Amino acid sequence: MKHILILISLIFSISAFSQSYKNQSLVYTCDCSELVPFVSSIDDGLISSTQDVLIEGAGFTSSVSVVGFGFTVNSITIINGNELIVNVTTGTQGVYSLIISNECGETQSFLNVVDLICLVGGDNSAWENINNVIVGTGSIQRNAIGANGWSNGASFGGLSGDFELVFTVASLSVGNSALMIGASDVDINQNYNTIDHAIYLLKAGANSTRVYENGAFSWGTGTYTTGDIFTIRRIGTSIDYLKNGTSFHTSTSTIDPVIFDTSFYYSGSYSGTSIINNIELCEI
């Protein structure tokens, strides 16, 4: 009876393993109850691009392979048994099947290929809290006569995660002007001191740029002119301020969600107004 129990135990133990032979030589042995690939999460892919996609799960052994349907798998990098970096080339937006296999079996999962969201005020995102400004599709300027002080502005949007806010100085004011363009998590009012991250465009003789964060001076001073393109870009907790693609200041940010926010100054001696256009707030 003791020998029978040992034999039964051995049979069950062997059945939990997968063995492969080549020319009657054992190539590998694995515990298939643990090593069949399993997927817990896959990063989204972006449309029409070549990119690395992180796949997390288990069973990513040295023999792992990935086959995509509707997209191309270019290469596989095994980080460890629980993480894969798969370089893919995608096409159109959609949900596409993929098969991950190793020596013990295979599993099906799906790659979600998405298009990044870009919001444009007056187009796919409504302007809100409009006060003494003229708004158009991706454009804003203060009324010829506004409310005194930092009491004029508008906002739009609402994105989560990393973002890029871009705008162009379409025209310079005739006379002195002051305005702040930036990103906030909520539009409390039209005052600049409630904008989390703002680029300050000041025309008082010369055209100068500064950075203000939550109403406090953070950086200065640069210059600007007609046609300059300004960008506020946040990745993780690092936020970068750029002019014409060149960074001029870096700070930190944890705001989420994010909106496009503005504040325009008006007084008798600051009655000019610049036009801001090509405004976009995009996921990155």
C-alpha cells in the first residue's frame, strides 16, 4: 500500500510539469501550473505610431513570444517574469487581440489603441466663466473696455494625467497690456492668483514674460513678440515652460484634472489687449 501511494503522488507531480524533448534529449522542464502566461494589465497604444508598450502579469519566461493581430510586434524585451516591454507599430484606433505564449501554454489579451485627446475652446470644449473677454475657436482676447483689475477671463477643458497646453501670441496690443495664460485644476475666478501655472505676458514699453504659480512670482524675465508659441507641459510631477520649443523654466506640479485658465488686467493705463489663438490643451 505504501508503494502505491508513492506511485500515485509521483504521477500527480509529473502531470503538473511540462517537458520538451529534442532528439530524445530533455530541453526544458517547467511547472506549468505556475508558468502559463497571465496578463494583469497592458498600456494603451497610440494610433499610427511605433512605441513601447508595457505588459504586466506573470509567466514571462525566456521562451515567451507575442503575436499581434491588427498591429505589428517589432521586438520583445523581458524585464522580469512579471514585466514585458513590447515594441509595436499601430494603425487605426480600436481594440486588437494579441497572444502571449511560452513553453507551458498561451493566453489571449487585448491592446487598446487610442487617439490622444486635444481640447480646443469653442470647438470640442465649451468656454466657461466668460467675463469681459471675446472668445472664439481656440482664441481669446479681452474686451476693449474690461472690468478694473485682474477681473477678466475665461476657461475651458478638463483632462487628467500628463498634458501639454499650447498657445500663440497672434497680435500685440496697441498700448500697455497685461495678461496671464495658464493651467489650473479649477477656475475659481478670473484673478491671476488662482491660476496654478501661468505665463505672464506684460507689455509696458518692452514685451516681457514671467512665470507665476498660484499668484507668486516663480521666474523672469524673458521677452515675447507676435507669432511666439508658448507651451506648458507636465509629465509626472515635472512641469516645463517653453517658448518656440525651448524650455525656459521648470517647476513641479500635481494638479489633476487640468483646465486652460486665463486672467486679463484692465485699467486706464493698461487698456491694450493682445490676441491669443491656436489654443490647445492635449493629453500626452
